[in-house]
Amino acid sequence: MRNLVKKYGLAGLLITGIIAQAPMALAGKIVANCTGMVNFDIYIIDTELAEQDVEIVGKAMVDIDEKAITLTGPFGEMVFDRKLGTLYQNGSDTGVYCTYSEKG
């Protein structure tokens, strides 16, 4: 979404309705509550910082779009599928399911 705003401007996105179709606003923070067989992890991702320290994984480059939240860093790549809820680590399904909420 951030890339779309850069490309078309906020007014252009409002006119075309792209913002209205987005599954989640991209201002503030996204909280990912992730559960697996034996774990429960909460990831808080700042939507306005391209590089940040994410608790549990450490320093990460962050890319957010309508489909996924992608974290990359020394730990490899983590992809949070925003539609299915699946968490992938280095291309493999981790068996962990995540739900997402916004935090102002």
C-alpha cells in the first residue's frame, strides 16, 4: 500500500477506491497473534518503519502490502499471509496461524 501511495498519491487511491478495498489500514501498528501446537507469539509491526526491531525476531526489514507482511533479516524471511493467516519461514509453512489487529 505504501508503494501505491508513492506511485498514485493518496487522492488517486481514494478516487479509485483502492483504499476502501484494503483489508487493513496501514497507519500505526499491526499486531499479529500467532499460535501453533505449543507456542503463542505476538508480533507488533510498525507500519511506518521500513527497518525496525521486532520483538522475538530482532532487527528486520519490513514490507507490507494487502496480501502479506514480510520480515527479512539475519533470521531469514518470515511471511505473514494476511488473507490465510499462515506464517511462512524461509518459504516453508510453519504450521502457525496468525490473526491480525490494528493498534493506534
